[in-house]
Amino acid sequence: MKILGDGQIWDVRGIDPDAPLKTFEDLFSGRALGEIAARKKVFYRFREKCGVTGLSVTKALLSNDPTAKKEARIAIEELAKNGARGIGLLSRGQAQKDGWGAAQKNYWKDIEAVIIGGGVSEEKTGRLLVSLINKYLAHDGLSRIKVYQARYPGKESGVLGAVINIIDIIGKKAAGIGIDLGRDEIGVGLVANNRRIFHSAVKTPFKRRLKKFLDRRRDYTPAERKEGRHIRQAILNSIAELVIKAETRSSRLGLACSESIAVAVPGAPGKNGAILNSTDYLPFFRQKDGFNFSRSLEALLLKKTLHKHRVYIINDGIAAGLANAYFGFSGGPRKKFSFLGVGSGLGGCVGIIN
């Protein structure tokens, strides 16, 4: 399997000719589904604490209210049309993004398969969404593109994909530890024999206090920087404790556990183990903050376990794509595929199965 490029297409514009300034993510994501639903009063009975969301549509679809079920289907149909239009433009090389060169534009061309993952792809909502996207692609003359529902739509995909990324390093017979850094929680899994055999997670420390770091354009005061570094250390400690927990489970099961750790991170990984453009729920984790994630976690694990670990990082969207293509998708001898994580945002990857 070869990854051609990441799926950072959230800011691609021109998907909707009637709303040229809207990005693909504005039109095809869980947030977009929630905005579609918010136009209809019927969904307010299914709203979350934060308002009408994509989950509200799922609740309506699964309810016993015929009117709510009908409106939920209509909302999902609109989301599917947006998704099919975006996939069509990308596959024809017509979608544009600032800074894209020929390579970035062309690796989406002639896609044969699309795996839809993320929260929106789960269960009945996901099945309906995928079937509708296939229908709209066929109507647009793109029946050669087949859309599939992800086998691992949630956080598990990050853990599995991170381990797959270093499978040649740890060996197929050894157990590997994979970590997914999510917005709400940090998950860790022990993967052996091509399956996850243990999983644990902790809530992101100081989640409420992270709100002040959401505007990355502002300058932080010395006190805020100190607080951010304190939160960063707490997150690192949580990761280290989860690694120790996974290693303990591996020992109890009699499995040889690799000391190479695989981590799915938001943003782009640098060649030296740093995170280049971390999202705001990981304050001061970026390389430009003078911080190297991989080396810092290695040093902490050495201090806590007295063992020398090696940490490898991968973009979380690419990790999710790897997991679903490797474990849950049969592409034949050679197939060009893309994975789209349709959750609170939109991301993924493009690759070729050899």
C-alpha cells in the first residue's frame, strides 16, 4: 500500500456553484449536516446541549416519528449530494486549492474507490449516506467510483493505522502500541495479529481550560504560555501512563511488545518527529513552539520505564485511511482509493493498494 498524499481538502472551494466561498468541509462534514438540520424545527426535539448537530439527524432517523425520519433522510440526501459533487470534481482534477501544484491536484484524479469514515459514517446514517453518494456519482457519469462505508469509522482507526504505518519496523509477529490524540480523549491500543486486542482511553486533561487556546492568531501572555506548557506536560504524562498500561497488558498476555510506539496526531508530522501544525486542543505542541513531540515522549518514557522507546508519528487522517484500507477494504490487485473522514471536520488520504 502506498500513500500518495494527505487528504487536507477541507478548504477546497468551488464545490457548490451557488456558494463559491464555502469550503468542502462547510458542505460535507458532521457540522454541515447539523447546519442543514437546523433549518427544520423537527430536529430541535433531538438537539444536543450545544444545539442541533449531525447526531440530531441520526437520532431523528432512528426515531419512531415518520416526519422526523423523512426529514432526516432529506438532510442526509443534501449532504450526500455535496459529497458526490466534491468527489466528482476532485476525481476529474477540477477542484482547486490555494498552493496546490500539479502533484496535489493530480493524485486525486481517476480515483476508483472512496471509503467514508468519521462520525457521520457510522451505522444506519453511514449506510444511507454511502448508498446515496453512489447513486449521485452514477447519475453524474462516475459509476466507476465505488463508495464504501468504513469498517472503523471512529477513534479506533487512528490507533490501528498508526501501527500499520510502522508494521515493517515492529514486525508482524510482535504486538505494537498505537495512540490516537483526539480532541476529547487520548486512546491507546495494543495491536497484534492484525487486530486490536486491548484499548484504553483517558479524557484530555484540562479540556475546559483549553478554550483559551482556540484562537491561534493572538499573542499569549507569559502566564498563558506557562499554563499551556503545564497542560502539554499533563497530556504527555497521560500518554506515557497509557503506554505503560498497554505494555503491562501485553506482558500478561505473553506477547512480545515492540518498544516502537506509533502515534496518530493532528496536523503534519515533521521528519524529525515534531508536529508541524498541531490543532489548538494541543497547546504549544508544534515545532515552532520549540517542542519536539516524539523526542519529548521518548525521554519521558525512558524516565518512567527505564526502557528506550522510539516514537513515530503520522497524520491522524492518513492513519484512519490506512486502517480502513488495510483491514476493512478489498481493493483487488491494484486500486486507487481515497479515505474521507467526515466528522466534525474533513480530512483523509489518497493511496494505491498494490
